[in-house]
Amino acid sequence: VVEDVSSCLGDASLETTQHIASDHMDMCRFSGVDDHEFRKVMGALDFIKARMSEKQVIVEQSSTTPELTVTRRQLLLDTLGFRAIDARYATIKAAHAKTCKWLLQRSEYRDWLDVSKISAHHGLFWIKGKPGSGKSTLLKFAVQSVRKAMKSAVVICFFFNARGEDLEKSTVGMYRSLISQLLRALPDLQEILDRFTLVQDPDTIDWHIERLRSVFAAAIQRLGERHLICFIDALDESDEDQIRDLVVFLEKLGHRAASSPINFRVCLSSRHYPHISISNGIEMTLEGQEGHDQDISNFLGSELKAGKGAVFEAIKNEILNRSSGVFLWVALVVQILNKEYDHGRVHALRRRLKEIPDGLDKLFEDILTRDNAHFQELLLCLQWILYAKRPLKREELYYAILSGTDEEALTPWDPAMVTAQDMDKFILSCSKGLAETTKSKSQTVQFIHES
């Protein structure tokens, strides 16, 4: 309604500046506790309350020894972590040996990393693509490539996971992860935690969104001439309102960095929907990229078992033409055809390929309904993964399925008789290949893809 300078007190220690999408009359009226604008107000009030509480327990800095400060900083850093903080990144398979390298030569990518061009794009690079097109694999490849090529830069990343726990799919979890990585990489920045070090119990700290934004922004302001490169994958797997607020925040950070010596760059990836506009930045669409199509061709050339010669080339070209740039569809089709090939049915490959429907949704349906073998196990497996209150460990899902299909097998688990690998095979079979065990520290079972 008015300029920011007219509507702010200017006290950064207590004040939160956000826009309420209403006029003077309606800006204090809300539809309920879940109203997006109401959550903004409550977040700001919680921030003020927390800051006032902190001020009440602060003592003179001179009474805090350096050893005590270091210990408390470490305790606070530990509270930022959570059980599945790197689960999604760890589970994403590494890029195939002959794929993804094309990205390093793309003008969009090179311009994003070019410090002399940061004033044009404000350090923001956004990769968009269809579900299953390989965005996460490409971004993990980019993370690894930047770490190898720019050893002096600090590289941090977060991969949203809609199939995971709450913190894996929220911006609160994202900020906690990114801040933890940044402060551990640059220990001198940990001084920004000193405002919290005199809280009696670090575990009682409420890492709410406003506090996390404040800490992240403060850390970036203290970077000096050091390079910080941040990768955030699968924005579409979080709440849309949270992501819109995140993009606005990143744009503000990018604008400040572009007008200062700070070297801060962010690479995002998401599906095309929901569409979020940005004022400055570079955007690249994955499907249609010549390098991406060549990746699929290279993958088929090394993974597809369909003999040699003209028949192989015809099958390969048909898969490539029907893929529409969706890497996951290609990978699933290759599994189906390789199974036929291993059974000696080389003569039936062309016919089987024609039976496979286009598009991920129809392909999933075909996989799930093609036969009724072990249907009850399939149904229970899908239901447990879908409806469990939290992601299940492999042994939990294993016995949950048995409880509904083979009660006589419900005996105390003997790892010598039934190994973790046996359970993984059983779950793979029950889910018809559509579920997998994560590779994170706390291994749980999830679907192979959010789609």
C-alpha cells in the first residue's frame, strides 16, 4: 500500500518485512489459522517473541570464555541437523558415464558461473523440465562438477523430497541444511550464532522460518570475497507458497550480491508447474536440449539388450522418438525389454515395445495391472508406502506385508536367515520395481519417483 521505507521501523533485530496481499481494511482479516497471510503474521510475532526471550537471558559477553563460545556454537550447529538431512541427495543415482557432460558447455551454465555477468542474472540459474526428465540427476552431476572444478568455492545443496519426512519437503528443512553446511565449511561465520549461545538449552531453540532466513542472510553478508554456490533441487516437491516466498528471498539476496563484492550464486531445478516468475536470472528447459537427447541415446546404446544391427537401431530409435525427453520412461522401458531379452524372446521385442504405452502415468498403470501375480502383496506394499505416517524401514515394510499375506512367516527376525538384501529383493518384487530403499544413513523405503 505504501513504500517499504514508510511502513518499517528499521529495527532488523525485531522486525520482519513482508507484504500482506490486502488493503488497509482487509489486511487484518484472515480465513483461518491456515491462511497464508495469517501464517506470515504469526511467524513475525513468533520471531519477536523469540528475540525478546533471547534478550532476557543474555549476559555480558565478557563473561563468556572462548572455549564456552566454541562449545555452544557447536551445540547450536548440531540442532540444525535432522535425521534425513541428506537422504534425497544420497539416493539419487550418479549420472551414467556418458551423460550430463553437455551441461558444462551450455552458454546458460557458463554465463551463470561467469562473475563478470552476475549483474545481468543476479546469480540465479533455473533448470526446468518434465517429471522424470532427469533434473535431479543433472543437478547432482552439476554439484559434483562444480566441487571438482572450483575447489576454492563453497558448494552447498539441498534436494527436496516429497516422499520423505516433513523437514525433507519444507523450506525450514532446506534452510537448516544449507546453513549447517555453510557454517561448517566456513567456521568463522559461526559467530552469527552468538546471539543464541546464551540460551540455556540449545535444543529448545525454535528454528522458525524468519530466524533461519535472518541467519542465512547474515552469513552471506559476511562472505567477503569468498564464492558461495548453492544448488536447490525439486522446488515442486515442497509447498507452493513456501517456494514462492523462497524465490522472492533468493532474488533479494541476489540483488544485494550483484551490487556488492559478494559472490553468491544459486541453481534451482523444478517442473514447469507451478510457474513462478523471476525478475532476473537465467532459465533453461531440459527437454529439447540436444545434449539431453544425446544422453538418452547414449544410455540406450550401453544399457539396452536387443541384439545388434538394424533391429537394435530400429528399437533404439523408436524408444528415443517416443520418450519425449523423459529419462525415467526410457529407463523403465529398457528394464522391460531387457527382461524379455534375458528370457530369449529376441523375436518378440518389437511387439512388446509396441504394447508399452507412451507417458509415465500410463506406463505405471501398465506395470501395475499387466498381471495379477502376487496382487495382494503388491496392494499392501503400495498402501503401506502411501499411507504410513512416516517412511518405513525395509524390515518394517517387509513384516508389514507379511502380516497381511503370510502370517505363518511372522517369526522373530533372524538376519542370518533373512538378510537385508533378501528384504530388498522382496520389496522390489512386491512393488514391481516401483519402490526402493534409500541410500541415506537412516535407510527407508520410498517410491522410485514422485510421479
